[in-house]
Amino acid sequence: MKPASPEKDPFAPEFRVVARGNVRRGIRLERIFWTTLKRMAESRKITMGALIEEIAARFEMLAEEIREQAIAQGTAIEGDWL
């Protein structure tokens, strides 16, 4: 099996800055979690910034909680990224 290129590897870490209002958060997550967060936000018809703000308001360990929420959502493991 050929290894995924860094551009397509769903487990490659990616740093993004997410803004909501005047609050900016720098978060480093694997691509697969960014994909799932996007789907979660779209399904609720909110921005990714709003979703991350909701998670951040409840949890101190933001990146770890984002991973847990994405896994619980299940979209990251549907297999369409394989």
C-alpha cells in the first residue's frame, strides 16, 4: 500500500486560526478532525468559529475535546477519506 502524500494524509497535523468575533484561536489538529468539524458546523448551520467557541466555553483542553467531539460525531470514521 502506497503511503498518503502529506497533502492528502488525513492524519497529518494542520494549524489553523479560527476566529469568532474578536476572539482568535490557534489550533493544531489532524486534517481528519478539521473535516469533521466542518461537517458538524454545516449540519448545525453555524460557523466553525461558533462551534469551536461552544466547545472552548465548556472545556479547558480544547484540542483534545475537539478530537473527542469529532470522534463521537462519527463522521471522521465513515471512511470516505480512505
